Amino acid sequence: MTQTWNDLLFAHYAVDPAAVRKLVPDVLTLHLYNGAAWISVTPFWIGNMRPPGIPSVPGISQFPELNVRTYVTYRDKDGREKPGVYFFSLDAGNLSAVWGARVFFRLPYWHASMKVEGKDEVVYRSKRIHGPKANDGMPEFRGRYWAVGPARRAKPGSLPEFLAERYCLYAWNRKKLYRAEIHHLPWPLQMAECDIEMNTMCEPLGLQLHAKPDLTQVCRRLKVLVWPPERLL
């Protein structure tokens, strides 16, 4: 599957590893940076989603998406560890994409009412329609964000590289572990500012995030290839 990610916000939060460990399957190792686990809330919109060689379909190939994720590794039978992303939830504004991703990628996608406006300053609104609830109703994200620096590749060994440069995702579905490979160029990241009015996306997990992220970056555009998942366990 090819797709383009647009106007993506990385809102990164340092979290107590013990609070995150109980939310991640035991077969995956929680990946820490300087002793902290990290959870990221990532609103963006997808464009040009299609299988290679097939034209985009209006109404299906473009839609908003908002992910909640953490960072893990998995050791295979040969003893090799591969870092990746583990998703707690993926909200999308397209019901067909939601069900397609749930069936083919075994990921916890949920349908949401979503709206994205603006260019230099992005205004983003999302409220889940069905799925796990927050404390006072359906999980919501409302906020705006904008870049404050030039696009750069993350420095090797830095926190931004640790959080961004991962080229697979892991999915745990019905006690089975899957991995999907992801290919793209290194992230062109920009430091960013944000004004988050509401963010209850982690409340279904029993987590309360700080009002302000510990690290905020944006990526304006990135072309991506995603392979079908393979079963590991």
C-alpha cells in the first residue's frame, strides 16, 4: 500500500514505564529512552492511499487519522531485535478505511468525526464515534499546531530519531503477534509549537497525559510504503 502522510504532529509524552508496561503484550519489550517510556499522539491526514499501480479513489484515498502509540522491540528466533511502533488506537475519518485496516492489518482502528483546517497553522478536531470511551464520553482531540523551525533529519542517537525513525509496526490481535514493514525516507522534522485545547485520547488506557507535550515536532509531507503484516507468533 502506498500513501502520503500530511501535516503530521508528533506530540510526545514521557510516561512512567510501569504504567505503560501493563498495556503492552508481554511478547514485546518496552523500548525506553533515558529510562522513560514514551507515548505519542499523532494527528495527520492521509492522501493518495492506494495499492501500487492503481489510481486513487475519491472519498476513500484521503482522510484524517489520529494515532496513539508507544515504542517497542521484538527479539526474533535468531536473537535479532527490531524496534518498532505499537499502536494503542488509530482513529480515522473514513469508515471503509477503518474496517479495511482492522481486517487486513489487525490494528485497533476506530471511526471518528474529524476535521482538519489550515496550512501554516493546522487546526485539528477529532471525536471518536464508536470504540473505547474516555472518562466523560468518547475520546477527543482538539488543538492547533505550527512549525517554528526548518525541516531537518534527526541526529543519530537523539530522542527525535529514537521516536521517529522506526520502520515497522507490531499488532497484537487474538493472542497473535503480527509485524508490518514500513518504508520511507528519513523524516523531515520541524520543531513545533502547539495549543492543545482537549486531549482525552489516552483516557481509555487509564492514562492522564500532561497538558503540554515533552517534545513537539511536525512533518509536512512524507511518502510511505506499507507491506501486508506477517504473523510472528
